[in-house]
Amino acid sequence: MSRAPRSRAARHSWGDDDSGTPILHIDMDAFFVSVELLDHPELRGRPVAVGGQERGVVAAASYEARAFGVNSAMPVGQARRRCPNLIMLTPRLELYRDVSEKIMAILREVTPLVEQLSVDEAFLDVGGARRLFGSPVHIGQQLRARIRAEVGVPASVGIAATKHVAKIASAHAKPDGLLLIPAAATLEFLHDLPAGALWGVGGRTEERLRLHGIETVGDVAAAGPDQLRRLLGTVAGDHLFQLASGVDPRPVTPSREEKSIGREETFFDPLADREELHRILLFQAHDTAARLRAKGLVGRTVAIKVRFPDFTTITRSATLPQATQVAAEIYERARELLDGVEMTAAGLRLLGLRVENLSEQGGYQQLAFDDDPRRGEAESAMDAVRSRFGAGALGPASLLQSPGTVRGGGAERAGTGHNGGAERTGTERDGAAPGSSAPGGRTVRETGVS
């Protein structure tokens, strides 16, 4: 869910000419909560949130909860103070991913030009689907109806000439609505919105603009590129001026060449146990290495990402002497990076690992620890066993443990490998491989960063 500011005045009809608006942005409404309500219909109409139970954060909140000021990423304690009757549900990430896959399959029946941004939103270019399925508005209406009928969750749709405007339109269509911005109405729609509605304008940038009398998108356009460059720098200034002028040439991109492969896990309750973090890192290393081998790739750089309870996020990376696809080498370097991170008793909210600087395997010959090539051969044999009997059939002994010894956690919403707006470690791909889970049943997210 976008937390960018919205304007009540913008939610009205801007006309019915959709001839120049091939871009749809489809966004599920309070997706995690909507999925939970399928199993808990008795909670409809009540303030409900999904997230950590004690010191965790809110992952999604119903509109009834939002009326009390409860929003995603808010600490659970603060959410309960704002809404004493708040009903907190434990996340079920595998379920959300399964529902997401059904929704994306529906979208791809209309057009192959689907750019999935996360488990609950995607861009579509329906310019080539008109002859078969009708106008963009008709397609948007039919998709909303199908998702509601076949999956059971509400979706909001924004329709516009560009991706940027379509995404803003879907936010203003919420909840459970559709908003068309005809191409001719693009600037009129944009210019009365708060400057914070522009993609890339966060709280600090918005405050800096406000100090110079720039409060609306129209003010941003009127300021011109020169003033914006002086205030924000050349790249950011030019970027905002283009968006405020209704210019966004980005196409809907279904897939991209992977420039890194990895996994991340976000813990709804912070995790401080170093041993357990090492175990999770080891799992991520083995999963990443298996995916590198499956794609015939090797990588030279190992990177980790950690996020603290105050949402401060840092990354660390190291370059290997030679490219690898062996988990043992990836884990060794990732663990060194993690052990170099100062961590308080409050622990971490997110831990991720990725391998970058990818290249084709080619004639690469892996020499693992002690120049022993058998390590790589053993991991390839493990791949074969998992392929035949399932991802959980075999793993390194250090990942084995008695049930119930790992604290609860889960992954937040994941992206898909496409640059779409919200912060997502560059670009990310949604979901784990079928049957894949982190130690103790945690669900992790697969990332392919470009």
C-alpha cells in the first residue's frame, strides 16, 4: 500500500475518454487483511491488522483500523494505543503468495505485458488487448470483477497514459474502486495534488520543497528544472520536473535480466540471536547457490542487507577472489560481513543475502575450501535430490533442529524484479520456490535485483 499523500478532491470523474490510456495499475486493497478475512468472515467490519504480536510491526491494516490511524510499518504497540480494540492476526505468507499467484494468472490472461511490483500490485499495458477484450476501462472493470469472484478480494484500478499517473490514480480509487485519468486531463489531475504524491518525494524532500514554497505538484512544475536542480541535485531535480510535467516514458516491463540473485526475510518480531541469524544466513546461501546453478550463473560479489527495529537499513558487500556458485563460499563471506555489523539487544528486523556481478558459468571450475572440488559436486547432487523429492527433502546438517526452537517470523510483501516505486532493494521477485521455507518454517523472499 502506498502511503503517499492523497487528495479527496481528486477522486471524481475526469472524463470517459480512455483512447490514450493503455496503462493499468492494479492494487489489492489491504491485501493481507483481505485474504485473512476469507477465513475469518466474522471479522469483517472490525479493526483488523496483520503483523507481529508484541514488539513487531503492522504489515497491513483494514480500513476500519486505518480510521484510528493504524498504518503499515507502524509498531504494534503504537497501533494498539491508537486502537485498543485492534485485532492482530499472525501473518501467513505462503497463503498470501498463493493468492497472489492466482491474481497474477488472471492478469496475464489479458496481456503478457504484466509488470508485477509486489504480491499485491502490478502494471499492465493493455494497448494490444483492445481488439480481444475491449477498452482499458472495460478491461479494468472485468479484471476487478474476476478477482472478486474467483479469488474473493477487492482490487482498485488506476488507468492513465503513463505508469506514474496510473499508480497515483489507483491510490485515489481506493478502496475498491476504479479511476480513469484521460490523457488530456493528466496535468489537471496532477497539479492540484500534494508534492508528496510524486514518486521519489519522501518526507525530507517534501519538507525541503515546502521551505521554498513548493507544496503542490503544480508548484513543482512551475519551479522549473533549474530551481529543482539547485534544491535537490541534477538527477532528482530533472526526475521530479519530468513527473510533474506528466512525462514518464517507462514501459511496462514483464521481465529483466538478473544482475543479482538472493533472498531476504523480514521478521515481524525483531531477532537478536546471532546463532539463529547465522542459521538463516546459511539457508539463504544454500538457496541462492542452488538458484545460481539452476540458471548456469556464477557471481563475484556477496552482499548482505540488514534492517534494524528503527528501520535504519545498511548493506555490506565483499568481492571474492573468483566467481562462485557454491553455498559454502557464499556463506563464509556473508557471515564475515554480518559479524562485522554492530547489533544491539534490539536485534534485526530484516536479514538478506545476495550474490552480484553475475556471469555465465561457461568453463568455470569451482574450487571450494582447501581447493576441494567435491564441495561443489556435493551441492549439485543435493540439487538433484531436491528436484526429485522436494525442496525440504535435503539440507545441510547445521540447518536441522527440533521443531519449535526457532522464534516466529515472516516475510513482508515482496517485489518482482521490476522497478516500480516503493523501496524494494532495487528490484525483487516475489515468493519462494514451491516447498521452500527458511529454518523453522519461516517464509523468505527471493530477489532478483537489477
